[in-house]
Amino acid sequence: MKKSITLSILSLLMGCGMALTAKADNPTPYKLPTAHTAAVEASSTIMENSFETVRAFSPFAVEESVEQSTGADNGELINQLKDFASKYLGTRYRRGSAGPKAFDCSGFIGFVFKNFGINLSRSSSTQYHEGEKVEKGDLRPGDLMFFSGRGGGRSRVGHVAMVVDVNPDGSCVFIHASTSQGVVYQKFPDGGYYSKRYIGAKRIIPTDAKA
């Protein structure tokens, strides 16, 4: 009798063990409560938005934005240079003067650029060694044009001017402090004095945008 009871108990326990094993091998999927599911989805959205925010305001994103806007910013700066320089049209020429009541050529150019935080050297010959070399056919507003002076030989820089406008045919207009007329506009090429004495041009403010 005891043996029969023992066998029955063992059979029952073995059956339960097999049932538990079967359930372990084929677990029933657990369904999350609706509120919990909504919270998880909301958290995912917040995380995604956070990553977008981090990407947008990362140093790399700012650097890219600055690179894209540099051309346009420099174009605006050049327009301001031109406008500021034009305010001194008619100001008399005086050798060794750097404004604002009188200018020589390099004094005028240095005065205009200094107003925008750009410091150039004092003489036209030393200004010629600043900035990036520009070919005559690639002149843009803001570029500096250099010419030989009256007594220094045709290869020696003695005069400087700033381009204010460039025409489709490649001709341009520059502003400068002329020894005979003071601050004036001058067309180039002029077929005469400045065409014969032109030495080269330099770009002080690099830009991909034409002003």
C-alpha cells in the first residue's frame, strides 16, 4: 500500500515537472500594460529629439554653419567698406596723413580697413606684401590695386587703391586718394596713366561671394 502511494506521488511530481518544462520551452508572451507602452514610446521620441538637438548644436555643426555663411558675411563686410569709403569722397590729399580730414593713398586705405578691425601696414609698398595675390581678370570689390609712383620706377609700388565695382567686361572702378584730386573714384583701365603703371592686386578679405 505504501509502495503504491509512493509511486503515485512520484508520478504526479514527474507530470508537474514535465508541464513546467514545456511551459519554459514555450513561454507565453508578456503583454505590457497600455500605460507602460505609451511611456516607452514617449521616451523613445524624447531621446530621438535629444539626439537631433545635440547634432544641431554640436561644435561640428556650428563649424559647418560658419563655413557656409563666411562668404555671405564677407560680402556684407565688403559692402560696408565701400559705403564707408564713399563718405570721404572729396577729402583732400596730404602726404603722410591718415585721416579723417586729409589722406595720402595708403593712409586712406588703412583708415577704411581699420574702421572694421583690419589693421594694414602704413605704406603702399608694405601693403602690397599683405593678403592674397589676385589676377587682374579676377578682381572683386574690396581688393587692393597697386601702381607705381611718379618717381620710383615702373616696377616699384608707390600707390594703392580699393576696388568698389567690377563690370562684366572685366573693367572696374576703384576709390583712392589722388595727389591732385583727393579721394575720388577712378575707372580702370583708363588707357593712360593707371593702365601703364598697374603692378598687381591683393585680396585682404577672402570671399566666395561677389559683393
